[in-house]
Amino acid sequence: MAISDADTLGVDIEAIRPEWDWQPVAGLYLDADRLARLVDASRGGGQEDFLRFWTLREAFSKASGSGIVCSSRKDVSSARLFDLAESASRKGAAPALPGWKWFQRRQRAANYDVITAIAARSNT
């Protein structure tokens, strides 16, 4: 359960698991250029970069009501979310997305390192 003054709220948390092969999943949701950037980065943490994108995508999908498996709404496409997550990890702050607020960070939960994303939209 989450408490928010937003009209819609989506949350996702994913554990960082070094043994997990994330590249096949990434290939289903990202274009060739974005996938290549992740694969190139995989020597230095490509899975974590992918999970930043993935948690953000799931949080926006849940908040928009399009579901986890379905494509995100047009205003929060997978390509746009990848660019937002990539930009935020470079700058350290979430860039603006009209009508939305979002938060993301890496943290320790129980015995796991996790990436947490929260997306909120207000219809007012």
C-alpha cells in the first residue's frame, strides 16, 4: 500500500542479481541503439542500468493503468523512459515529464541491493 496525494501512483522494486541474464528482456523493450548502449555498459553495471529503466517503466505502466506487460501509454513510451532513467543517473535528479513526478534510487533492503521507482500523475 502507498499513500499519495496523486491521482495515480505506480511503484516497482527490483533486486540486483548478478546471475540474472537481463539482455533478452531488454531486447524485447528497447530499440537497437538503446540496447547497444546497455550492452556496452554491461562491463560496468549494465544490469543496474537496465533495472533503472525497467523499474521506471513498470512504475509508469502501473500508474497509467496500462499494466506491467502492456506497452506504456504514448506519453511514457519505453524509449522515453530509458532516456529519462539514463539522464537521471548521469545528473542525479529526475528530469521533468509534464504531468508526472517520479523518484528512483538504489538502496539496500533486507539482504539485497534494489532499485526502487515511484511514478505519480495528478489529473488536477
